[in-house]
Amino acid sequence: MHWLARQLLRLVVVLFCVTLVTFVIVNILPGDIAIVILGTLATPQDIAGLRADLGLDRPMLVRYFDWLGSALSGDLGRSYRNGEPVAQAIADRLPVSLELMILAQLVALGIAVPVALLSARKPGGFFDRLSASAAFGFLAMPNFMLGIVLIYLFSVTFDLLPATGFSPLSDGLWDNLESMILPALTLGLVEWTVLMRVLRADLLTTLKEDFILLARAKGLPPWRVLMLHALRPSSFTLITILGLNIGGLIGGAVIVEQIFALPGVGRLLLGGIFNRDLILVQGTVSFIAAAFVIINFLVDMLYAVLDPRVRHVRFRS
Amino acid sequence: MSASAAKPVVAGAPVAGRKFRLRWSLVLPLGWLLLVVVLAITADWIGLPDPAAQELILRRKPPSAQFLLGTDNLGRDMLSRVIYGARTSLIVGICAPFLGFLIGGAIGMSAGYFRGKVDLLAVGFIDILLAFPALVLALTFTAYLGQSLFNVTLALGILSIPAAARVSRANTLAWANRDFVLAARTIGASNWRILTREILPNLLPPMFAFWLVAISVIIVAEGALSFLGLGIPAPQPSWGGMIADGREALDVAPHTALIPAAVMFITVLSLNFVGDIVRNMVDPRRSAL
């Protein structure tokens, strides 16, 4: 368990650095929050008073450790704009972002796995070439472009789904899902290409193994060999990529939430940036980065648990 | 199945190998890229209307003889804006990765060559940059730096440091153990000379291939920033900004969003095609023998 301790230590160091870097970047943002709040007609005394109230007159490092101390107990400060506790604001919006990302991941996997299986069945065949071209095309389609095209197709032209807006689960499951279909598609259709390519490549490697030959020799039909014998041992890289892609997924979620006006963490962050709400930006960026680091850490661990060979190669050396 | 499985199939590569396919998949993208580059460079001299000139009476006009690609929400000529937008995309797309590669390349080379503490420090630095989701870091940087063409380039340049550092570090690690480097050291060459004369030339081909890929990634990233309203400030045209503007009138004037989207798509697709072919040529593991 020596490697686990080392990895945990590394995790703590990275988390510390990430929050510190965020704090430094955010706090040298030009534009004095006191002037933003009080307006340009405020007297210098008023501004100085408000800065003192907000604690902005103290050295940056002091403020950082202050912030870190409260952050560790779950208090990320209060928004400069409306006094809302930042932790509460994030907690309120997190379910929307999580739902979006999970649905998008389901869309991506729902396309990637069958397509990879069908492609690997006959490498170089018609379907394989078709899917490779499709993946290449989708790879060149960023989510903000795809979102616009989907809105144009499904909301404007055919009027099937709402273009923007969010219905919470309390409005009923169907209303909620209806408002999430286009956002999830926008995010998922960008993701599936990478997953498909990785899984297809691993499937091709697995299919060369002796146990596949044995399964075939026993006379099992090809789809059974693919689904029951080849898929599971081929999915290790897929799991890693799922973890690594979380970063892209989070960035994508920020854009998609903005396009479809979903009240998620990404829109909270954008609003904070536009309003120069430092404490809100600091809180959300730190939260996102910390979540990202921890997820990557867990994926690494999961990978090691699933495949004992990795443990030795990756962590002992 | 066994017959087709025996054929060497390269994972993820576009269908290549057949002569006429390879030719078309190279000529079309290269032709498009050439067109975009030439138009972006000569935009000032080919008699285009001012991309910022508004003509509110003529807003949201569909493509016609007078306005080949129509007009946008403020009655500005779309063709002119798309071409000037290409200039923006190209400046950011070419300069930002170049900047990142200059800094990241130097970091990666020193890390791979000196190893030990330098390596540990460099890898730590890269790990921290990578600990942020890329777009969130870009947003934070542009919010801090302020919106301008230069600052967007700088922010996206910083973002490309980790990738560049990784490529150059991995390649330096491989080359630094070669006999010719040992030979250079035996005749008393300095570290600087070994790095610049022996190792650097070998890093250029993989770095170049990677740079091509980075251009399309950065063009998309610039588009995303401008789309969110945190990239190139108005009225300077940018494809991402144009798509965002057009989004508001998707029901009455879809061309205002779909045209810049299509232009961006074709450009990124072309870059990916060319990048893939160059990468296949540079990477011996992926090239067909």
C-alpha cells in the first residue's frame, strides 16, 4: 500500500497548488470589485471602507490562507454581488451539471460501444470505413457549433424540442429530460469519437488473443465472441479515457450550459467572470479543478484495481 | 474474418493506402486551406467592404448578388466578416501554439535531458497546468488578462505549454540516450551545444506534426472563447463570435450562424486531414511500410 500513500500525498500537493494558482490569477484580475459594487460615483473613502470590509486591503497570501482555512470547512465565502454563499450556489447548480454530464456520457457510450463492436467485427470493411469517416467529421465539430446546428434542426426546423431553458425534475421526469436531450446530445456527440476509436483499437488487439481463437474454435457465433469474450478485456483503456475526458467534458458543459441556458456550475462561473465576482470565480474554479483532480485520481486507482499488471508498472517504478 | 484480421489495420487512421483516395483527401483540404490563408492575407486589397460597417436597413439579408453570403444582425457583410474572421483564427491558431511550443518545448527538453530535479520540477509544473480543465483555465486567464487579440493568443499559448512539453520531453528522453549524443559528449560538447545541435533537430519533425494538430485545436478554442463573449472583442470579426451573434436569429436568418459554422468546420476538418497525413509520415510506428 506504499504507492497509495504516495499517490495521496501527491493528490494533496496538487490540490494545494491548484487552489493557490487560482487564487493568484483571480486576485490580480484588473477592475476593483469595490468600484464595481459602489459605482463610479463613490468617494475614495467609501471605496477604501468597502475594501476593508471585504478584507481586500490585506496581503494576498494572508487572504489565501484565510480562504483555504474556511474552504476546508466547506465555507467558500459569500458572493460579492448578492451575498449568496458560494458553496450553496455551487451545491444548487451542481445537480444540473452532473445530470448533463452523465446523460452526455451515456449518449457517447451508447454510440461508441456498438459502433466500435460493429467496426471491429470486420476491420477495413464498409461499416468500419464509414464509422471512421463519421468519427473524423465529428472530431472537427466543436460543441458550440454542434449545439447551434442541433437547435436549428430540432427546434427551429422541426419544432420537436425546446431550444433553451431548463425544467427541474420537480416539473416531471419527461419535462426535465426534454430540456436535457439537446444539451446531452451536443456534449455526447463530440465525445463518442474518441471512445469509439480507443475501444475499436483495443478490441482488435484482444481479438488476436488465443482465448478468442479458442472461443471461435468452439463454434461460438461471432457476435457472442465479441460481446461476451472480447468486450470486457478490451475496456480498460476506455475507462481511463473516460476519466481523462472529464476535463473536456467539464469545459464542454460550460459552453453547453451557456448555449441552452441551463442553470449549472458552468453558467455560474461565466456569470462570476462577467460580473468580476472574484470570490465566486475563486470558489467555482477551485471546486471544478479539485473535482477534476480527484476524479482523475480515482480513475487511476480504479484502473489499478481492475488490472493488477498496471499496479506494478505504474506505481512501483 | 480471419482473412481481414490479418491485414495490418492502423487504429484510428483514416482510410488511406489506395492511391486515388489519398490524393483527394490531400488535395481538397490543402486547396481549402490555401484559399483561406490567401484570402486572410489579402483581405485588405481585394475590395471587400469594411467588416465593421453597419447598414441596419439591410440587416439579416440572405445571400444575394450584392452580399454573396448575406448580412448579419447589424447589416454587416458576412463574406467580409468571414474572411477577416479567418485572419483572426489564423493569427491565434498559428501564434498561440508557436508560443506554447517555444516555452513548453524548452521546458520539455530541459526536463528530458537533465532529468533528476529539473524533470521533477517540470513535470510538477505541467501537472498543475493540466489539473485545470483547459477551457476553465482559458476563461480564467482571459478574464484576468482582458479581452484582446494579443491576450487571447497569450492565454491559449499558455494552454498549449503542457502538450508541447510532454511531446518534447518524451522525444528528448529517447534521443538523449543515443550513441551520437554520447559521441558529442565525449568530444567535449557543451550541454547547450548538444541540446541545440544534436537533439533539437530530431525534435522538429514530431513537434511540427503536433503543431499542425494544435492549430486546429486552438482555432476551436478561440472560437469557444469568442462564442462565450470572452475572446476577441467586438467589432473585430471572429468565427466563434459570429456563430454566437447568429444564434439569436436562428429562426429568421439561420445563415448568420450556419455560414461561419460551416466555414469553421471545413477549415478544422481540412487541418485534421493534413495533420493526420503528416503525423503518419513522421511517426514511424503509424506509417505504412
